[in-house]
Amino acid sequence: MTNDQVHSAVVRWIASVTNVVTIKSHQSGPDPALPYAMVNFTGSIEVRQREQTVEYTDTGEDNSQGEHKISAAPVIEVEWRFSIHSYGPSPTGILRPIVSAAKLMQIMEPLFPSLVIHEVSQIRNVPDFINTRWEPRGQLDLIVRGLTRDGFVIDTIDESSFDIARAE
């Protein structure tokens, strides 16, 4: 999955759980009517130091020697981090269903099998001072995990056999 696909999947899931309009951050469009939620992708990182495995596949394309090219894709467990913001009256109440839904496998199913919710932070009340008045805001952090498989053509893998004999 690409980062954008993960971001879109999280936006859809948040919308289904909170039952409010949910948007991606930094889309340069008008704000929706209150209440609404916004999902901000803050980054991703590998979970483990090394890849789990490398998947090799035949591309079906021939190289200059007439042999099929091979694609190699390291399977890497990745953690994507999101900051979820809520706007409107009772903004922390908008986010509360996310905490509960993350504890139920049946509610997380729309993210499966590609993504799993790993961690949900506390819900924070973070009012914002806009146009000389305070506006209610809520915020929580969401961490999801999944696997990436970015493949690269590595040409061919030659197979050969050999015998080891004792030198006399």
C-alpha cells in the first residue's frame, strides 16, 4: 500500500466510526460544516530493523539474454502515524468512539487485512484561539501497522550446481 492509500483507508474508517464528515488535512478546500474530523498523516517508520522476507516474482519480460527478469520486493512491517483532529461542539466526544472501536476486531475489519490499529492515544482537549475567540477542538494520535512490498526488477537469478571434492 502507498502512504496515500493508507491515509485514505484511515479517513474512511474514522468517518465510519465517528459518523461525522472526515477529511484529509492540507487539501486546500473549504472547511465542511461542523462537526467534522480531519486526519493528518504525520509520518511512517519501519517497525523492525530488517525486512521480514524478500518476495521474488517472475515479471514475464525477457532480458537481453532471453531469460525472464525477476522482481524482488522486501516485505517490511511499517507503522503509519496520524493526528486526528475534531471540530465543532463537544469535540472530544466526537473522538471517543475511535478509542472504543479500536478494541473491537469486528469494527476494525474494514481496515483488514492490510492494516491493523496498533495504538490510540488519549483524547486531548485543545481549544484554539481564532478571530479573538476560543473554538473547541479535540485531538488524538492513531498508529496503524501494515506491510509494504515495493518491488524492483533485479534481472535474473541464475541457478547452478557444484560439487565439492577433496583436493589430493
